Amino acid sequence: MSKIPFVTKPFGPDAVLLEWPKKVDTDILMDILGFREYLLKKHLLEPGWELIPVYHSLTLINRMKEVNVAELIGVLPKWYAQRKGKRSPRTRHWVLPVCYDTEFAPDLEEVSERLGMAPEELIEAHTAQPYRVYGIGFLPGFLYLGGIPERLKLTRRDEPRLHVAAGSVGLAGEQTGIYPQTSPGGWHIIGSCPVPLFVPEKNPPCVVAPGDQIRFRAISRAEYDLHKIEGEIGIYKYKRGQSRAEN
Amino acid sequence: MLKINNPGFYTSIQDLGRFGYRHLGVPVSGALHLKAFKRANALLENDPNDAALEITMTGPDLEFTEPTIMVLCGAPLEASMDGVTLEMNQVYQVPAGALFKSGHVREGLRTYLAIKGGLKSELKLGSRSQFYPITLSGTVKKNSLIPYDPYADFSPKLLKISPSKSFGDKALIAYPGPEYEYLEEKHLNELFNKDFKISKNHNRMACQLEPTLPAHTIRMITSATLPGTVQITPSGRLIILLRDGQTTGGYPRILQLDGDSLDRVGQKQFGDIVCFEKIKQP
């Protein structure tokens, strides 16, 4: 039997938690997503199962029936070992427009200064590489993105803002991301994405899925206005990028 | 239609919840005191998932434009229909044009007003539970109209049941959470031997407790959270996540409440006392 890379823990009386090594790592994420797909296809076929992947963990819960936590913990490593030809799940690559104009970026100048670069260099650095979606949570459609270059890492704002507008692109610590709804927030705001990532009228409501990659593309104010309207009336076409070649 | 003449303090439409979208960050929502909600639907011989009003602390004033059958379950509420005082857990015929008025809850926090066939409000991602921004609003608004199917003839098998008192208990049954093992002796001593007060920071998402436990330096990578997860912030504050709570979090998950205890938390208000009763994982 091959080595099982995760530990299983009960998560209260109704759920089970699987934890891979405590790292933010693409291979770990792909293994989690692949196992998730396999479980939903081969073993957890009854309705009601929800499998929640975030960073290095997968949580299993079923709302329709009582979960026998001990039994599930016993059988999960066996299922993992039985999984053949561990193919990575299919992930997609998205290019999201971001307007970095001062109007949407109250912290751009201060952040550039703290990082020792010109605002143009910061925009260049922020759009230079794809980011991996390690999970979706906190708010509906909020993406946990990994892959921030060293030179963009900085601490959060000392005082969180009570009101960060929907679409705001934030930077803090090892994280960058888009606020899907207007909410309080402690990240530095450096731009705005005009198109919604989460539309509750659609199924699936979130265009992006865990495992996908996101790349930001700097756009002008005019293009921002256009995409904003396209997004509001639901005709914006989300742009796909090249997936593998760019990594 | 059900017309909202006055929405009350915080009245929302809830069903059993919104499932299947937690991996996209969508909280499950649903009635906070599930047992009372289910009892209301059972008395009306409804589908268990039929939507009802969840009333918080101070109730709404309503007008029923069509005949229906209604029942109130959960926290005892001062309420009347066309001037006649209403009892809890009792099924009533509602004539077209009836006016429902309500005041404060006498005990607990949340009351369910269910009608025959349920409220037919907007269905979003498989649920009618109000949660902004999945639904247009998180609560019912003054003068809004909520559709329902009229019912004139219905003879319930049970007219009234005796109210349950279970939500008065302060003890919450708690299983060790995923990060429980990292707690130190000084945390454990206080966690299971102290009473905690519900702070004024409590809503459908989460409920903060007072006083705090000692600060800690446990670090973790963001992971899933569930309704009933008890988190501890770096400064030692305990937070119980409820049904509108976020689906992921970065604070250590030290305890996990069972369903009945989560229901009980849903009936606690500012100043109420709770304590944790540790249970070993079966």
C-alpha cells in the first residue's frame, strides 16, 4: 500500500477532516482535488455530500444522513490507496481585468513606496504571474490566492476599513485577492475588478473553482466602465488564458 | 400574499438551509433553532423544508391577504391575531385579511411563524433562506409582499403540543475540534470550568463570548469551518459560528458543538450564560 499523505480527524459528530502536510503547495492542492473528484465519483454517491477543499485540507460532511465518522476515518486511507492513475483534476486559467487607477486604488501609492517601487512597477509585478486558487471561502466567491512573489509581500493595514467596495483588489501578507462583496477589510486596496466572480442566479454561481489559476490584466478606466456594464447585464465573457505553457 | 406592515427587529425567511455550495464560500444558512422550525412544519403537516419567518427578539406586524393556517414555535412571543392572543405551538385558522401583531419574546430569542404550504419567496441556489448577497436582502422589509398558496380547509392531526423547554439549558455539548490538541492546560482549565456570557456581538453568523481565555500563539492555515465550530482568536476570544457563519477560517477550531447545542445557542441573547460540557469523540 502506498503511503497515505494525509491524517484523518473527526470534525465534531457529523464531519471528517483530512489534513495533508501543513504547506501551501500546488502538488498538495492537486492531490486533494483529485481525491475529492474520485470520492464523489466512486464512493460518496449518496446525495447530500459536501467536500470542502481549502489549502491543505478537505472536509467531508453530509447533511442528508448521519455520518459514521469512525467508519469513514477507517475507510478513507483504503480508498486513497485504491485510487489508480492519480490524474490531476482539470483546472482552468482565467485572465481577470483590473483597473489600477487611483480612484479605485487608495493604497497604491503608499504600498508602492513601502515596497520600494514605482506604482507602475507594482502593477507590473502584480500582473506578471498567475495565482493559484487554493480555496473559496470567507465570503461567497472570495478566492484564496497563492503564489505572491516575495517582493509584493507586506503586512496588513493597521486599521481595517469598515467599507471596502465590491470588486476591490487587495494585497496583504502572502495574499492577494478580490472582495466579492462590499465588506469590512484590512487589506491594502490597489485596484478594482469590474466583473463579478459570483452570480447567485447562475449555476455554478462562481465561474472560478478551487485549483484554477488567475492572472490579472491591467485595464484603462474606459475598459473598466465597459466591462462593468457588461458584468451588470450579464454579457461579460470571462477570458481564458493559456494553462500549462505559462507555468 | 403576506404583507409586512412592520418587520420587527430582525425577521428573515428561513428553511432548512442552502447546501452544496460551501466549497464556493456560501454559508448554509437556515433556521437557527432547527428543532422549533421543524416542529412548526410538522404541526402544519408541511414539507420539512417549507420556508417560515424567523423572528428575532421583537416580532413583526403582518397582514394575511389570503386564508391560511399558521403556528408559532420556538421562543414564546407576545402575539395576537385580530386582537385575540395567540398561544405558542398551537395551530390557528387565518381568515383573509387577518392582522397579526407581535411584541417581545418572553424568553429565548427566536420564534418561527410557519404557514400551511410555506412561504414562496425567491429560491436562490436551492433555498429560500435569506442571506445577503445570495438573496436580495438578509431580512424582510417593510411593505414587502411574500407569496403563499391559500389554504382554507385543513384539519390538523395535532392542534397543540406542549412547549419544549430545552433551550433554557446553559450546558453546550462540545466535541474536541481539529485544533483542540494544541490548547494548553491554562486554556483547558478555564474552557470547561467557567461560565461564559453571550456578548453583544452576536448575530446569525457568529456569537462571541465573554470573558476571553488566555492569549495563544497557535498558527494554522485557513481551513473549513462548520456551524457550531468554536474558534479562539489570538487574543483568546471565543467565537461560536452559527448557520450564516463563514465557510472557512484561520482561527483555531477548538470545539465543535452538536446540533442540539447549536439550536440552543440560537436561543441565547446578550447576557445569557453558557458553559461547555466536553464529550469524547465516539
